[in-house]
Amino acid sequence: MKKIFIIASIFCFFIIFSSCKKDDTTTSSTSGKISISITKLASESGTVNCNGLSVEVHTKATYDAKVASAISTGSASTGSASFSALAKGKYYIMAWKDMDNSNSYTTGDLFGFVETPLVVNGGEIKNFSIQMYILK
């Protein structure tokens, strides 16, 4: 009786673990990098400081699915930000500076975005520019 129990246990163990298969839908978290340069739109009048902007990476065009964010570095006229270890996929990039610390988009804030979604594939580096606008 003991042998039958052991054989049945081994059989069940084999059935359970042989039916498991690897999930092929996962993506590598180290497949791409996005580098962004930030400048003031030439037609904008007024002071635009491109240093200290909040730059965000989203997976939806509605900008409500943030997967990464960074604060831009640089000078008053140009800034930059980069994101590495991004999984393969389509990303939407925006930059914003809350000039009056209201935590909402208001007149005088700086805003910019990359017009088309960025597609990241394995091992590549994407370089894009954002031109900043002053919200009016």
C-alpha cells in the first residue's frame, strides 16, 4: 500500500509540474533607453528655464499611466533627461514645470511633449527633443 501511495504521489507531482509552461508575454526590463533634450520654443516670449522640469514617461496617450519620471538637468536655455531600463513598448513623453507651485496646469507654467509615441525595441537608444511652451 505504501508503494502505491509513493507511485501515485510521484505521478501527481509529475503531472502538476509538467503542465506548467513559461509565460512568453513578459518583456525584458533592460531593453531600451530614451534620451531627451529640452529647449524653449523659438516663438515663445518670456523666460523659460529648462532646468528642473518634471519629465514623465507614460504608456498611454492620455498621460495617466506613468512608468518613469525624472527632473531635467542643464541650464536655463536647455535641459536634458534620460530613462534607461525601459521594457519594449510604446511610450508617450511629456515635460512640465509648475511655475506657481499650484500642483495643477495654470497660466505661466511650462509644458511640452513629444508629438508621436516613442517605440522602444531591444537594446536601442532613442534621442528626442521636447520644445517647451508657456501656458497661456
